Amino acid sequence: MRILNHISIEIKSAVALTIATFICKGINVISLPLFTRLLSTEEMGIVTTYTSWYSLLSVIANLALDSGSFNIAMMEYKDSRFRYMSFALVISTISSIIIAAVYFAFPIFFQSLTGLDNTLIMLMLVSFIFLPATTYWILHQRYGYRYKSISIVTLLSTGASTIAAAGFTYIAYRRSYENLAAVRLVSGNSVLILWGIFFYLYIVVKGKTFFRKDYFKFVVYVNCPMLIHAVAKHILDVSDRTMISYMCGKSAVGIYGVLYSVSSMALIVWSAVNASLVPYIFENMKEGKYEKISSFVEKMLLVYAMACLLLTLIAPEVLSFFATSEYYEGIYMMPAIAAGIFFTSLYNIYSNVLLYCKKTKSIMFSTMVAAMINIILNYICIKSFGYKAAAYTTLLSFVVLAFMQFIMLKRETMGRIIFNDKKIWGIALVTCIVCISINALYFSTAFRYTVIVLIIAAAIRFRKQIFSIVHTLKRE
């Protein structure tokens, strides 16, 4: 207990929030086997399509006000944070209402565009208005290091939403209700909307600000670049699923979405690691300890590469747990998806330094180029080779994104050596090649398990280095 008392509030907050985030994302992954057994591949495709469109359109509807600019606003207006939050909610609500008005004017067009019916689009429009309030409250609480309240709200809202979705979907399934996808989405999101309504009223009542000229200027001049970046990043993240829905149908996007969710378990790990990596990089950048950063990043990438490779090797067993035999045809996409997720870590490493240097335009430009390449490749390759090609086009797009961030960092730092780029890219390329090669091992269970044993043996052999990395992340 004495040791805990001496741990700083910043460290306690970071650890608690990382654990809470990991558990919440884990709840979503753990609930996946239930939904894949209750819903058909086509119904899972509807869920994937809704999620993809929501993640893209919510950025536009809410003007990306919950992005990096929100953090700047919390520092800029530290004595009137709730006033700014109230103003931001009003602005995002007006924007959401405008989008709703456009939908009501052309409902058939938007239903055809998204592939969603009126019920799901109405759910989306209501979510645009109220869900940002919860996000604003959580982001505000982080500035006071109120990790207990954030953890409680995050876990309660995610848990209640998942329980509601699972319970109502199961009841509807037992009663042979046809539209199970809508039941899952409406029941789960209704819980989140209720939370959002509570925090919406709380922020507006406490802030009591509906317009201020300086806030408006801040949104226009500071937030716009982040809005463009956020839109481009979401297009890059979801264009594969959206285009599969258009070109191959709901069943195909359902299979692809489930495979992507399973493969993204490695991304959950990376998200937690990166949350602790950012302050580590920032602190050592201030002190000019570039060799220390480079050495640590190389070790961390090696450990993460092993995690991605291990997930790829046990993909058949993981998929059999999370899904039914209908999804097995997509097993050969998992190596490419896992490799793409690994390149996400490489992109984050370079973008973290660019953020430290406040070069957000460079990040925005790189993301825009990668998103455009992804759309073009998806159109050509999905049309020619089917929906499975999207896994490989997405991988290539993330390689381009990481490479562009690397080039931008070199330009912005005037050639200053921060990382050993040859080693980093060597690790990345070897990981990518090995991941793709694992496709051939799916024909031989015995050989595949031999490789798994070798990776586990290597992890045991280098356990001291792995524990050292974990210890460093905890300390920072």
C-alpha cells in the first residue's frame, strides 16, 4: 500500500484508463461468438455496414470536435472548460440537425447510398446528437486525472450496452424475429444514447454557453485541419467494408467484418501500449534522448511482431471459437489483416513524433493520400478478385501511410536521426512477409504448431527483455 501511495496520480490514471479501455474492447470481442451464432452472415454485414458508416459520418456530423483540437481547447480555456464544452455540443448539434434535414429531404437516396433502412439511419442521427456528450465528459475528466469516475462510466456503459444488445437479440432470435441486426444495434445503442442524454444535459446546464466569438474562431482555425485528417483516417479505416458492401453484398461484408474484428485483437493490445508510449516518446524528445527512444521502440516492435505472428498462426482456432463455419472461407485474409495492423504501429510511432513537433498538416496530408490510394485499389481489386482482395489493398495502404509518415518526419526534423529506420523497416518488412507466408501453413496443422512452439520458446528465451519493455511502459 505504501508503494501505491507514492505512485503519481498521472501514472495511476494512465494505467487505470488503459485497463478500462482494454476491458471495454475485450467485452466487444468476447461477445462476438454469441452474435455470430445468432445472426446470419448477411445480418452481421448490416451491423458492419452501420458501424462503418457511423464512424465516418459521425466525424462530419460532429465536426471532429472530439479530436486533438478538444485537448488544445482544454488547455486554451482551462478556466472555462464547461463553457467551451457547452458551445461545442451546440455546434455539433446544429451540424447534426443539418445532416438530418438533408436526409429527410432525400431519404431514398441516403438509404440507397448507405444500404441501411430508415430505422438504422434514424438511430444514427439521434446518436450524432447525444453520444458526443459522453466523449466530451470523459475527455474533460482526464484533465483532472479522475480515472475512477472515467473507468466506472466506461465499464458501466459498455457492459450495459453489450448486455442489452445480447439479451434483446437472443429474445428476438427465440421468437424468430427477422431483423436481428436492427435489434442488436438499436438495443445496444439505446443504452449509450441514454448515457449521452444525461451528460448532454449536465454539460449544457453547467456550461450555459451557446455561442462565443473566440470559441467559434478556435473551431474554424484550429479544428478544421483535424477534421480533414479525421475524415481521411476514417475513410482509410472503413472504405474496404463499405465498398465490399456495395460490390459484393451484405454476406461478404459480414464475413470480412468478423475476420477483421478477430484480427483486431492485436490492435487492442497496441492501442493500450501506444497510450503509454506517447508520454515516453514526448518526455525523451524533450531531453534529446533519441538513442533511448530508438532502442526501446525497436524492442517493442519485435515483441509486437511476435504477438501479430502468433495471432496469425492460431487464426483457425481463434476463428472457430468466435464464429461458425460460414466464416471459414475468409481465413486466408487474416495474415494480410494482421500485417496491416502491424503497420499501424509503425505509422503511430512516426506520427507520435510529428505530433510532438506539432506538424499536424503533415499527418493530415499523409492520411489523405493513403485514403485515396485505398479507395482506388479497393475498387480495382475487389471488382477483379473479390472481397478477399480488400485485406491486401488495406495492407498496402497502411504501408504507404507508414512510409509517408517516415518521409514527412525526415523532412520536418531536417534529417535529424531519431530512429534507426533501417532496423525498424527491416522488422516491419520481415513481419509482413512472414505473416503472408503463414497462409501456406494453414494446410498443415502439425507444421503450424511447430512454428507456434518456436515462437513461444523465443518469448521465454527473451523474457527478460520483454519484461523490461512492460516495466518501462508501466513506469512511463
